[in-house]
Amino acid sequence: MQRATHTALCSWSEFVGPAMIRQCLRCRVPKQLSSRAYSVVPTPRDSEEKDMLHRILRVDHAGEYGANRIYAGQMAVLARSRSGPLIQEMWDQEKKHLEKFNELLAENRVRPTALLPLWNIAGFVLGASTALLGKEGAMACTVAVEESISEHYNSQIRALMEKDPERYTELLNVIKEFRDDEMDHHDTGLEHDAETLPGYWLLKNAIQLGCKAAIYVSQRI
Ligand SMILES: [Fe+2]
Ligand SMILES: [Fe+2]
């Protein structure tokens, strides 16, 4: 039988054959399954592992969501300043981080934290209010938050490495990559005069206390 040429009008069947490929319903063109077929998160072996993985994905998603809202708040104030492009650059990376965790939550059927509406507002207010102190305020906020997120990612990396580095290789790669980005953001903040803000240490400690609390509750609620 003559096969039709595959076109945009063709559709992919949901059938997953033994060779793990999808075929077009009309022309039988095989389609390699995208990354959805192979998640970076292994299928949990038991409820304990499931809880652990879900906690990790939920809190990381919450963190990236919050980070996005902080940068949105900073940009609302400083977009037209000389720091605008620099903040935008960091925000763009946060958007990619969030996109990845959105994807991982969906793939693994993990519900996001119930506190997203709170992080939506709190993140924006934190970003905007520190940016109102000027570029140095925004950068101080960035240093505080990014240091907290890097430490948080580092503790996850340690925990996963202790459990089974091979089993979690893919997930570890994602977390390590993001951790490196967060450390770059932290360093950028320091390079752009974060520490010259009057009351820098006080502000930094206060923000980091908030980050710790946010991490604690986002894992659980
Ligand atoms: Fe991030
Ligand atoms: Fe970041």
C-alpha cells in the first residue's frame, strides 16, 4: 500500500509500540518520543522515594517561581535603569529554570505547593521594595536569595548523591546546572555593589530567614 507523505495535517497516534515509537496514524511515519517518554526523574520504587522526589520537585518549583516573581518586581522598578539589562538577563535564566520544573511537575504528576499565590505576591513585593532602595538594594536581595537557593540545591545534591548517584544522575544534572546559574547570579550581585547598601547584612539576614521559612513550608504544603 502506498503511504501518504507526512504533512502537518497528519496526526500522531497515542499508540506506543514495542519499539517505543509513535507512528503517524495516516502515513505511519515513526516519531521518536520526546523527552516526555524519559523523564529526568526515575519512576519511584516505593512510597518513601515518591515522597522524597515529590518534595524535591515541589520545593524547587516553588523556589524558581518565587525567584521569577522577585526579578519581576525588580524589573517593575529598575527596567529603565542602567541595571535593567543585567536584571533581565538573570530573569531570563530563571524563566528557563521555572519552565523546566513546570515540565517536571506535569510529567511526574506532582502538585505545586498550595502557597504559590503567596509566593506570587511576596516575591514581587520583595523584589520591588528592595529595588526601590536602588540598584544596590536589588543586588543585595539577589545575593541573599541566590545564596539561599544555591545552598538549598547543594543540600539536595548531597542527599541524592548519598542515596544513589547513578539512579538520580539526570535529576542531579538539572539541579547542578541550575545551582551554577544561581551562584553566577549571586556573584553578579556582589560584583554590582550589593555590599555597599547601608544595612546590607541586616537585610541579607532577614531575607535569608524568609527564604528558609519559605523552603520549609513549600516542601510540606
Ligand atoms: Fe533559578
Ligand atoms: Fe537565580
